[in-house]
Amino acid sequence: MNWQRTVNDALVKFTGFRLTRAGTPVKDGRAPAPATASEELVRPPADPQADRLLRAPIFILSPVRSGSTLLRAMLGAHSMLHAPHELHVRRLTVGFGTTLARRAMEALGHNQADLEHLLWDRVLHRELVRSGKSFIVDKTPANAFAFRRIATCWPDARFVFLLRHPASIATSWHEASPDKRTPEEAALDALRYMKAVERARAALSGLTIRYEDLTAHPEAETRRLCDFLDIPWEPGLLSYGEQAVISKGLGDWKDKIRSGTVQQGRELPAPDEIPEALKPICRTWGYLAAS
């Protein structure tokens, strides 16, 4: 341990404070978490059988406020699928405390990204084992921004793309925190997620489902989804029951989700109600006729 770490550890022990390098941003009185591994370090597992405990994980890639909590709850009611709240595992990072630690890991063939992937895999696998089910489902919307890394971490991952009318997404995103963002800001912020999902759809194979179809024809859509996942359909998918985690930031917390059954979605907006910034993605997703 070098002297800087010794001093810092002593400061934390006796004062509760920690020294950081000048210019390092600090949020809420705490130093920021270490950065995730850079993209050039990201690579598939050297030995998938040895490096991965998790088999064929399922990721729902969707924008915010697109019905992903409903779909997660429905899938979680299946006897073979464990679909916990949003897990945000891509934000779990590792760091080398010393140069020797880095050299030791490099001698074993591991870089930072490899170690983070091992951590992600272990966290999800533990959660799955504790559930007693066969496959895990993660529906964290921000995963759309890291789809390449997720697909690299788990080469056998399966992807479900959940779409919703972009204007409905923007409206719901504004209503979720009206004091935090204006309708215009909500549309632009939600558009970032929509573009990320569309990039993932272009790059990955998977199944696309629309929220409007899921709420209007839940049995037909869940049967199609079960066929894609190669699991038998179960009637419990249509009545998913009370949710263990209803918390803002970990999933939807509104009354529709609390009801325990599939509820009809809101009416689609008229073409003249669609914000101009959202019209291109509306056309791409088939919600608006091509001009």
C-alpha cells in the first residue's frame, strides 16, 4: 500500500473525509465512482464455459416509459423466468487498487472489462439461482446505451425490443417528473433512449414487440414471445399479481402496474400532436406514414 492510500485510509477512519485529486468532480460530498472500462478493452469471454455462469440471459431493450415494467412483471409470472426490478449492472465497475494488482490480473489474462464482466455475470447468476428459475430477465432501459457491451459479455444473450408510440413515451416521461422536465425537454431526453434502442435493433437479432399490441392483445403477444424464447406459454402471464418492488428508479410505480393485470394503454396521439423532433423516429417505427 502506498503512502497516499495510507494517509487517505487514516483520514477516512478518523475524520470521515477523503482527499481527491484537484479538479476531480465531487457529487453529494463523495468522489465519483471509477469509470467503466473503455470500449477498446471490451472483448468476448476467453472461455464462455468457464467464464460465464449465466446461460442465455434475456434483455428487454426499450426506451423509458415504454411499458417495460409491465412486460417484466408479466414475464416474471412465468415459472421459468425470473424478472427482478431494474438491476443497472452495467454501472458496476472494478478498479485496480495498486499497480501490482493490475499486473497480477494481466498475468492471468484479465483486463478491467473482463473483470467487470465476471462481476456482472456473478451478480445476475446469484440472483437467478436464488429464484430457483431457469432464465433471468433484465429490463433496465439504460441498457440500450450499452447493448454492444452486453452482447459481448454474454454471446448467447437474447434480446427483446419493446417499442411504443414516441409521443406517448414523451408524454409519460414528462408526467413522471413534471417538475424536473418540460414537455419539450422530456421529448428530447426520451428521444436519446429511442435512438439507442433503434441502433440496437439494427445491430442485434431479436424480437420486436409493441406496447400497444401487448396491452390490446396480451395473449397473442406473450405467445409470440414464448415461442421466441423457446418456453411454453402459461396463462399466468396475463395476470401477474402484486409486485415485490414498486419504486421510482427501479421500475414503474403507477396504479396500472399495481393492478396486477394488463391494462389498456392510452389512446394514440393524432399526427398533429406529435412533436416535430419525434416525427422521424415515428416514421422509422411505423407510427407515422412516410412523408
